[in-house]
Amino acid sequence: MNIRSILPRLKQFALAWEHWWTRESYPHLMGLVRIVVGGWLLFYWAIRLPNVEKLYSSNGMTFPSIPTYMPENLQWILDVQEPNVVMIIFMIHLIALAALTIGFFTRTSAAIAFVLSWYFYYIGQHHFHTSYDRLYMFSLLFLVLSQAGEIYSIEAWQKYGNPLRWGKMISIFSQRMFAFQITMTYLGVGFQKLWLPGWQGGEMLYYSMIGVWGTPLAFKITSYGWNPLYHVAVNMIKMFECLIPISFWIRKDYIRWFGMGSGLIFHILVDLLLYIWWFAVLIPAYVVFFSPEEFYAFVKKHKPELALDQGEN
């Protein structure tokens, strides 16, 4: 084998790689993702509205964290503000999320929401250092990069006369980033449990169920006392979090459907036993593991009124 035979193969691989990451396809799937993510984040932030003053203003116990990458001459941005100022910023955030959900100035709204999510994270959310807060910010960034307002949006209504009408294909790049981020979220929490001392037995699960996040059902189960089955449950959790995200990418023999069904059961159990509902958004987000062509064909077959052809009103 000489270099002349290798170069065409490398070129072919590069073209296939580019096609997988950036090809243009139907906008319908990302339109749905925009509505789900935007609506979820609007709810997530709106329930904090009664406590904005205590959480993020100078009237509360607010200790901002300055990221190491932030230039010193810009650190004033994270100064704790007066309650009235914080409330104005927070309302802008909610308006941006609402505009994103309905597809009004989609990219601009997503950008504003991303910046303000970053701001509130370093003002107050960083104390909890939760992965879902960072996942939410990444989701907004992916929507900034997308053309998710091409359908099911005010933008589509303004451009084409109907929110269900669309005019052009969009890049699949943002959808791939969503799928990659979800995959790495599962793998990250799964692999760290393989070596973290606290997750080498079932004690962590048991203590979590009797802790501040435990639900009445969890308290009822733990009231029967310790059982070695907690060790089994932890090992199953580690296997799930490491293997299931890989199954999302495998279309053969319904493996993908098995993985998504397992994910549904897993998150339902988490919500029943622990007050950790923030990751439930991952369930509808599994749709990003289907190709835009698959999703469009499904909608076209079962709900054709939601998949009008180009130029159809």
C-alpha cells in the first residue's frame, strides 16, 4: 500500500465525517428541541422568581465566584447588585427564554439567555456545582449555533405565513452537539462512580435516600433497614450510566429503543425516590438521537399537518 492509495481513503473519510456532523436536513426536529428546552428552562428559572432577592442580590447571602479565565478589568460584571437591578436582569432572562420557546428572534434570545444563565451561575448557582446547570448552559449555546427557529416559531410565521411552514434545510451540527453532550453526561457520571470511594458499595445510595433529597417513598423503603441489595443497585446504576448512552447510537435490532426505554425507567425511579427532577428533561431530549430524516418521516406519517412541505400554507 502506498500513499496514493491512502489519500483517497482519507478524503472519503473526511467527507463522510463532515457529512455526519454538518449536513443539512429538515428543521423539524430542532424546532421541537427548541420548544422543549426553552419551555423547560423557562419553568426552571420562573420558579425562582419569588426568591430572586435572596438568591442573587445584595439583600441575600450572595457570594459570587470569579472564574479564573475572566480578565481582572471585567470582574466588575459579577459584582452583587441591588434587588431592583437584579430583578430587572432576571426578568430579561425570563423574557429571553419565553422568546426562545416561541421562536422569536431565536438565536438572539438564546444568546441573551446563555449569557444571563452564566451570570446567575457565578453569582449564586455555583455553590451547588451541579452538572445540570452546566448542561442547561451548553444547551442554550447549542441553540445559539442552530437554526431552530426555522419552523414551529414566530419567525416561521413571519417569513412564511404559517408557523408550520418552513423554507430551507438547516445544519445538523447543533443536534449532534446535543446528542454528544447527553452521551458524555451519562458517561461522565457513570465512569466517576467506577473509582469514587463513596460509590464502591451501596452505602451512598442508601444515605442519599434518607438524606434531604429523599422522598416519602424512599423513606418508606429505607425504614426496613440496610440490605445488601443496595450494593446490587449501585452496580446496576454504574452499568446503566456507562452502557446505556452508547446504545442510543445503535439503530440495529431495536438496541436504541431498549436504551431509551431503560433511560425512561431509570429517571422515573430517580424522581420517585429522590427530589432530583432536573434531569427529567433528558427523557424528551432523547429525540436528538434520531436523524432529522427519521423524525420528519414519522411526523409526516402520523401528524402531516405538523410537517407541511416547503412552500405549502
